[in-house]
Amino acid sequence: MEKVFKPLSGYLALSLAILGFIGGFILLFTIQYTGVLGVVAGILLILGCIFLFKGVMVVNPNHSRVCVFFGKYIGTVKENGLLWVNPFFVTNKISLRAQNLESSKLKVNDKMGNPIEIAAVIVWQVHDTYKAAFEVADYDHYVKIQSEAAIRHLATSCPYDHMEDENAVITLRDGGEQVNELLEKELNERLAPAGIIVKEARISHLAYAAEIAGAMLQRQQATAIVAARIKIVEGAVGMVELALEQLSKKAIVQLDEEKKAAMVSNLMVVLCGERGAQPILNTGTLYQ
């Protein structure tokens, strides 16, 4: 588990190192006064200052350093500024900033077996530096591979739309926030071993694969045309019914069943036709 390590101030260590360097060089350049012991003391002082200076490090905001001492995890430095740690510590930099990952367009089959293209944008952040540093080999690469696996699993778990599965509760095209929530939940489960949390995940690209895109477009157009025709017929039937009712109620003209059928046929052709009606002038009677 992650442990927060509190380092010492780097300003004090840096000041001592600078003063030590100055004192060491003074001893070396005043050999005629200090003698051999002064030279030895100067060399040791300079070496000590180099050792002291090696422990000075700078930690920027939203960054951290994982400290390891001869293979043992000591802790993680999350404090910002100029700091000092044991020079024998091995420190690894880990960013704590939120990062964006835009996946490539993946070609995968949906739940119904149709080839589709899908991509997502993921916002992730390191939450546990110990897991990120030691539980996985490379957490950046781990995020990319597991994100791709999660997107593929989501695509194979849901149909593309309701035309493929009318009983589907969630579809990729119409699911909206539900689909994004499913993706975010699965990503958090997959990335938890690496100490990564996913702050947001959204589908950025969704389409049928090129080989079936044309056929699916025709299918969608046909469905739209059928739905429009149904509405037109429903409206036309209501208008014919209203026309017959008004003619009968106001006794404008008396029509037998044959003429009613002819009138209904003509009105339906006029109301449902794609072209404008062509008027015909009848100079005889209704029965000629």
C-alpha cells in the first residue's frame, strides 16, 4: 500500500552543500598553511558535499517521487518544492495529473455479430503510486491495453441499435450516458490493480464498418420511409373519414356505396401520392 514520506527541507541541505564546497576548496588552495591534513580534510569535505547534494530534489505540483532503499519501499513524496532525502534512495517520478487517452478506431463485432468501428476518450489519473510503480511493469502501457480491451468488451456486449435487437435494454447508439457509465465502471475495475482511477470515459466514434455501412444505410432509409408512409396513411384515413362525415352531415350530395368507394379511392391517391393531383373535369353526371 502507498505510504506518504515526509522529506527534509532541501534549502538547508543545499546551503550546507554550497558552504561545504567553499570550505573544501579553501582548504585545498591553502595547502601551505593547512598541510596534508588540510588537503585530506578538504577532499573529504567536498566528497561529503557531493553526497549531500545528491539527495536534493525538486518535486513539481501534481507530481510525486517513489523512494526505494536497497529494494525496500520507503514511501512516496507528494510534497512540492525543494526537498532532501537520503542520497542512497532511488526515486522514481510519477505524475499525479489527470491525463487523456484517445483510443484508436477499433474494428469489432457487436452483440449481433455486425462489424462496427468504435473509439473512446478516457480521462485517467494515478491514485496509488505504490501500485503504479510496483504492481505493473509500465502503467502507461497497461492503461492503453486495458482500455482497448474494455472498449472491445463493451462493443461485444451491446447491439449497435434497436433495429438489430428490438428487446435490447441498452444499445451503443442510443444508450448515451448509460453506455459511458458501463465503460467507466469496467475501466475502473480493470485499472484498479495498477492504482489508476478513471474520472471520465466517453464514446467518441461509433459507426458501422465500411463493408456493411452502405447496406445498413439503405436499411435505415427504408425504415424511415416506412415509418413516414404509416403516418401519411393514418392522416389520409382520418381526412377521408372526416370528409365523408361532413358530406353526409350537411347533405351536400347523396352518395351510394359505389361512389363512396370511388371517392375514398381518389382521396387516398391524392393524399398519399408523391406527386400533385391532376384535376379531371367531368361534364356529365356522377355515373358517367
